[in-house]
Amino acid sequence: MHKQLIDYILVRRKWRNGIHDVKAYNSFANIDSDHPQASLEEAPKRKKDRPFAENERIKQAREDTEKTYQQFVGADGKGLHTYIEAKRNLNRIYEELMGEDLDKKIEKIEKCHSNNQAAQSWSLVRGITGKGAVKQCQIKRASADDKLRAWHRHFKSLLSAPPVIDDEDEEVVPQNLAHRG
């Protein structure tokens, strides 16, 4: 006689990658069941990829935001304006740092381009544009032809429109756009 027991542990689909190991124990002493006890071991938690987490300006702004939040909660709702302003300040600092980071990446691209390092240059461009990353939002169209028509309309309107010059006295200097082969 061959005896097999099958026990299941149900886990939501979104958490399935967080399971490290599942074990069944032959100990019935502490539970009132004829099935073995099964235990699930979670995978070690990975830290979120937080850009600029170690930056001193971000650390200080986070501390200020946390402090104003604690004051807001402890004061029965008073100090909401101060807390909102601290959150706005944190977001402003993030935007500044992201702008500075983008400027550095653009400088690297220009340097790579001048040194004829096309592969590294395109790698940086893909990193900036998010090419290859998971798309947060995509425009859904019925077919590839619809996408092509949308791009055609977009670039036609973009390229056929005359340039907008804010200052009438400003002279537009033509640039040499000769292709280097």
C-alpha cells in the first residue's frame, strides 16, 4: 500500500513570488487534525528601489515631513497646513534631484557621443526614456495601422507647423545639419 497526502497552501497570485519554501511536518501534537502541519517561509523582503534615498536633503525633508505628521496626528488635526507644506517641500526636492540627475545623464550622453561611444550613448538614452522598462501607461489602439496613423498625424502636425518665435527681434540662425558618415 502506497500512502500519499496532498496538502495545499493557498496564496494570492500577486504574492506567489514572495514564497521561499513550504514544508510539511509530521507532528500532530499541537493541532487537532489528521493532516500534517504545513508551514510557509516567506522570501526575504527586498528593499524598494528608492532613488536618492541616501541624499542628505531628502533625509532631512523626510524627517521634517515625519515630524510634522506626528504633530498633526497628535494635535487632533491641527497643523494640517504645515504637514502638507512639508510634503510639498519633499516633492520639490525630489524634482530638483531628478532634474540634476537628468542633467548629469545628458552630459554623459554628449560625452559618449563626442567619443564615438554609440552603444553606451544609446544605453543611457534607453535608461532615461524608460525603454525596456515596464510601461506604466500605454495608449491602446485597435491595431498597428491605427498606431502608425496616429504617429503620422502627430509628426505631420509637428513638422508642418511654422516655428513659434516669442520675440520678433530674435534672429533665427540656421545650423549646419550635415550628416557625418
